[in-house]
Amino acid sequence: MEFDALGPKYLGWLINGFWITLLLSLLASLLGSVLGLVLAVARSSSWALLWRPAWAYIALFRNTPLLVQLFFWYFGFTSLLPEELVLWLNAVHHLVLPGGREWMLPGYEYLIGVIALGLFASAFIAEEIRAGLRGVPHAQRQAALALGMTPTQAMRHVVLPQAVRIALPPLLGQYMNVIKSSSLTMAIGVMELSYASRQVETATFKTFQAYAVSTVLYILTIALLETLGQFLHRRMHVASQP
């Protein structure tokens, strides 16, 4: 079987899809981390008005397939919005940059992809952070309070740094899952790497080449993130040594 390489045009499609995947995953991870931290703190609270809603949220998003959540936000939630707003959201918008240059803003499906993926990831990230919080000895918080810190200061300066150090390896695993799960956003029209691979395969009929390139890009991204995680973990371990 003769192997024909992809031309620059189609490699460009894949690279563009790859950048969209990275940006989508980064934004979703940031959203998921912020929400996950809030949920973890609420879930660890002894106040029922905080931990019960947090528990319900985590249970709902952890036990519902991501694809279903994507369809809900893109089709179900959108159907509840005013028609004028939906038309505006689906229109093409440009940001005027200094010098008169225009930059086309991401489409509505991209925004939904970030929100859905971020909300989905937040439920898993919350549990990893909560496990880190539980791994910090209670005496650490008591010692911080005895030194005159407020409960908020003790959480921010004493408990959370140690909890993040404990939760770092599983958190990196969740961020890797975000990158891999981002491929599902092609179902709502996000032109990420998997979507681009399908476009290249349809245009060239070079199935192996198209998906081989995308597979290598996914593997390299995950490997780079894992290497970065190991480096950060070693740095944090050394910094924690007396």
C-alpha cells in the first residue's frame, strides 16, 4: 500500500483544528478549576445549605454523559432563549483591533463547548480537590487558627496550598481528560482537531494519514502535559522539604 502524505493545505486544516482544541481545553479547564474549587469547599462544609446543592451538582454532572450535556446546552437550553438572541449568538461577530484589523470571534457552538466541557470537568475536579482537602491534617488548620488567622485565611494560606499539592497528580489526569473529551464537541459543530480530521478524510480519502496526524498531536499534547506535571510535582516536593 502506497503512503501519500497530506498536502500543506490539509495539514493547515489539522493545525488550525489543533489550536482550537488547545484553546477550548484551556478555557474549559480554567472554568472547571474555578467552579471545582468552589464546589470542593462547599462540599466540605458542615452547613447543609452548602454541601447538599454541591453534592447534587457533582452527582448530576458526573453521572450524565458529556455528549448528552453538550446536546442539552446547544439544543435544549438554546430553545429557551428569545429568538432574537439566538439569531445574534449564531451570527458572525468581529472584533476590531488597533490599526483597523478585524478578528473573527469564535462562534456560538464554541462558547457552548467551553461551558459544557467546563461544567462537566468541574464535577470531577471538585472531587479531586476535596480529596486533597481531606488529606490535609486537621491539626494544620487548628494551628493556623491558634496563630490568629481567620478561618478564611487559614483555608487560603495553609490548607489550600497543601491540598493542591496532594491533588496535583489526579488534577493533571482530569486536565488530560478535558483535552481528550474536547473531541466530542465536534458533535455540535466545533471545528476542533477531530472535526478537522474528518474534513481532511472526506476531502482526500486519506483516512489513515488524517487520523494518524491527529493521533500524534493528541499524544504529544498529553505527553507534554504529563511531563510538565511531573516537573511541577518535583518542584513542589522539594519546596516542601525543610
